[in-house]
Amino acid sequence: MLKVHVLAINFPAGNLNIGCRKVENGHNTIYRQIYTFIADPLFMITKSAVAAAQKLWDYHHINHSPENSDCILVLGSHDLRVAERGAELYLQGWAPILIFSGGLGRLTKGNFKKPEADLFAAVALDMGVPAEAIFIEKRSTNTGENILFTRQLLEANRLDPQRFLLVQKPYMERRSYATFKQQWPGKTLLVTSPQVSFEDYPTEEIPLEKVISIMVGDLQRIRIYPAKGFQIFQEIPADVWQAYEQLVEMGFTDHLA
């Protein structure tokens, strides 16, 4: 295994951030985003892979805008920016209750020492969310259990919210929406996520290769899970599925079901 630097994205001056290199291109100044990750020396992320991944990224977004709701439900994950987004929405006054749901799942077991919900709640408390507004569900290990166990938690507290504002990772908006609608029909649901672009999303802990592989796996689940009763059906445009097949052929298969 080898540490490599891979050119992924060019974008105009004005969007400069840490990790970018200035490049003169005729009369224009652009910046190249360089992603660093540990990979097989033969595995390189090409521009065509990035373009295909952007298509998946765009499809996975529901693009809802927040509205006044009865509660904010934040689904746990390996990305603490999701917790920050949930706390931000609470502090903006979109709902009076903030729920964090998540134990240790596929991406956090062995990496997190505490349940996702506990870590997310700590982020919210640090941001100024009052403890009495926070509910914690920390048994769930997947999205379906997030919904099931949150429902049980609310029922145990004699709460019956009708309007939910669900918060997830950007590339899990659509699958979370489809899962919630299957597991808890009859509720009004909006979905949002950290407000970050595809090119800015990867980090040292969540590198580009991993992001693409997870998106590929999530799209596969959107395709196959309705037949299993896990999610409602979601139309997948032909060009999005073609991008998925292209990425599978390139080897982004680590998170397929």
C-alpha cells in the first residue's frame, strides 16, 4: 500500500481552501484540489471517476429546505459534521426537540469508543443546545433501526411528533428518506445534511476513495432494498445508473451489499 496524491477537481479562484494548489492556466487562475489517501499503487482516481461520482452525489441529495417541524432527528454516522448540522438547525429554531440516533454501525464499530449518539450529543452540547432538548437513542446499528428505535423512544416518552426534519450525511439523504417513509409512513418528512460540496466533503479521516465507495454502495441499496421491504421505491435515472456501473467497473466496490 502506498500514500499517493491524486488530482481530482479544478475550480475557480475565490474558492481557495486548505489543501489546494494554485495553478496558472493562460489568463485564468485555478486551484487544484489534491486529495491524499492510502491506496494500492495501481488504483488512481481519474477525472472520469470524479465526474461519475459527482453524478451520484447529486442524485443522493433530496434538496429539501428546512421548515418548522416537531423534532429534528439526526442519524448517527462516522461524520461529526452531521451532528453540527443538527445542532445548527435546533439553534436556528426549526424544532423544539433534537434526537440523536445511533449506536455503533458498520463504519464506526472499532473506530468510535462511544456510541454515535453520545458523541453527537456532546457536539450539540458544546454548541449550546440545552441538555433538556436532547433525546438519545444508542442501540441502532443501521438506518432501519434508527427509525424503529427512535419511534420506540418517542412512544416511551409519550411523544407523537408529526413533522420530522431528518439530518444525515449528504450522500445518504435519499436513502434515509426512503427508509423513513417505509418504516414510519404517515409522517411529514424533510431531509437535510451538512451544507458542503462534493469537492469539499472529503477529509483525512473520510478520503475521496471511501466517499465514492460508500456512495456506490448506497445507490445499490436504493435499487435492491425496496424488494426486501427496507425502503420505498426511488426512481434511478439511466445516466445515474450508468455512472454507478462505471464506478463499480473501476473498483469502487468496498461497500456493496
